[in-house]
Amino acid sequence: MRCIKNKIEHDGSGAVTLCPDEPEDMWHAYNLIRPGDLLRASAIRRVTTVQDTGSTSSARVHLNLLIRVKNLDFDPQSSQLHVSGQITNETPHTKIGQFHTLDLELNRNFTLEKEVGADGEGVGWDSIAIESLKDAVDESGKRRAEAIAVVMQEGLAHICFIGQFQTIMKQKIEMSVPRKRQGGGDHDKGMNKFFKVTLETLLRQMEFNTSLTSGANNEAVRPVLLASPGFVASGFQKYIQSEASTTTPGLKRLLPSLVVVHSASGYTNSLSEVLQSPAVKTILADTKYARETKLMDHFQEQLRKETNKATYGPREVEHAVEQGAVGRGGGVLIVSNRLFRSQDIAERKRWVGLVDRVRDVEGGEVRILSSDHESGKRLEGLGGIAALLTFPVIEPDFDSDAE
């Protein structure tokens, strides 16, 4: 995501103009835009004109609309973001108050404005929104998937991209493969056809050019994890090796990045098992995903040891922060980014205030995990918030009906 213009004021109000460059930028936009914000973007609206004769004509016109955001609809698989709300600027073809849905598109600017209301109606660009903006416009280089996984079994494969902030199932391949029978070759032919289609789909999703002369091919290939029960993944690896040595020499660049691991099935729910394997942990050791996974592993280890130096749940974590136990010397506040998508302003302020207190007052560390990663989903099972403590805290008995 490119930042075209940044006009955020000291009081937290202001607007930024952004240009999404790649599909993952839509995920960042989804986390930045909140109900109540003002969003300006180009739109196409069908306009009906009535002629003097009474006849009507309909045409599609391009407009630049400003809406007050009401709802967001994000499809992570296709990376499409639809934002609906009431129009706040009048044009020759629209009136203030009409509802419209803006479809944000790649390589098209949009402007997001957040307001700080005297009556507390708007939270503006708070610390979490600023941090999300920094993640979105990271200038360290074009953001790409940190790894690719093909989770498969006979006749079934799921191609998944593991990014810095989300894991996306990009493509499903499903084919009928004849059963293995003694003396028959239909099964082997069926598997070869399945491997061929899976490889073609994988290369297309990777935008992998098999030409030996393309300069773009000099870039490093991301790790490609081949996972399956039995020998399907190793069979797919051998098929790729065969193609590289015979018909498609350009595939040789892909071979060093292939890693075969075991999974319980060819379905995406086996991906978490794949990513927990020692071989994969070593490969992904320096990625954001691995750091988050390691953090959750450490947290759950502290829970098992019953050291009272780990706690989870909204009230429990807030109590630990009040006791000063999430501060300098090892205190870590672990929060799911889902909590900051709450449409309740008071609820969002609650968690932003907790983050600011730990980071700025107590001197502790804050880690915000993506709810679209396996580690974030584990955190969701604990209420979306947890903490590693600098010293043991005895938790009071919370009434189960209390907020």
C-alpha cells in the first residue's frame, strides 16, 4: 500500500490518501476503515434520465463519492472489499443521504478520514489505527506471501498462501482418481493427471515463470510446503522433479524450495498441524507467522506449568495490568486485532486504552496478533486477549455474569 497523502493532525483527526498495490492491501484497508469514518473513492452509478417526451434512458456514470461508512464486507479469498454508507457530498447524479456501496480496487486511490468528536462520537486516528497504517504502508519492500502450502490427498489439493497477516486458501483442486488395482495402470494415470493440474495451478497462483531467460526469475522462491497423509506429497515432489529434468527445465529453480511434511488429510484444517512440524518451524523461523506461533507456544507452556505468570480473558488481563504485572521485565500483552474492529466505540476505547497503558505507562511489550492466522485463532479461543506476567498474580473470583 502506498501512502499518497497524510494529513493526520495532532489531535488524531485528519485524512490519508492510500493506493492499494496488491491483494493483501485490501485486508489492511478492512482493518483501517471503521463505521463512522468518511471514505472517498471513485464509483460507477447507473443513472436514469427522463426525456421531455417521457421516454427514459439509462447510463453508467463515473463519480467521486464521499460516504459515511456504515458497513464493510470483506472476502479474504478474493481480497475484495465493499464499503457501504450514506453519501455526504451532492453531485449532479446523487443526493446527500442516499446509500451507496464503494468497491475498493487495486491501483485506485481512496481517501479515509477519521474524526474526533467533542461528544466522543469518533475516536480518530488512535494508537492502534496509526500502527495499522504503518503496517499497511510498510516501505521495506513489496509484501508477498512468506510461504506457500499445498495440502493434499489423492484427488484433492488446497493451495494456501501464508502471508504476514493472513493465511488465504487460493485454490482448490478436486479430481476423480481411479482406485489402485493389481495389474491396472488407471490409478497411476489418474494421479499423473492430478499432479499435472495441481502443478499448473500452483505455478499460476505463484506467478511463476518457467522460462529460463526471464530476468524476474532471479528472485528467491518462497518455501513451498507439500503436505499429505501417506506418500501423495512425496509423489507430487517426484513429479515436479521429473518435469524439471525433462519437459520444463525452468522448474529447477523451484526444487530447492520444496519441503515434504505429513498432514492428517488434504483439507485446510490440517494446515495448523503442518505449520507446527519441526521442519517447517525451522524454515519459517524468521517470519512474523513463526514469531507469533512461538509466542503462543510459550504462553500455553506457562499455563501448563501453572506458574501464575500467564493469564487470559478480558477481566483477568485487565486485573493483571492494574496490579502492574504486565510491565518492564518480561510483561507481554497479547491482543487479537479482532477486538479493535468492534463497532462499539466504548469497547474499542477500552482495548486501545489498555494497550496504551501497558506500552506507554507500564513499559511492557504489546503484541497484536492477526485473527486470520493460526496463532490468532488460538488466542481467539482464550477470549482474544492474554498476557505474560512479570510476577505471579492471584486472580480474584470474578462473577460469571459480570462484564
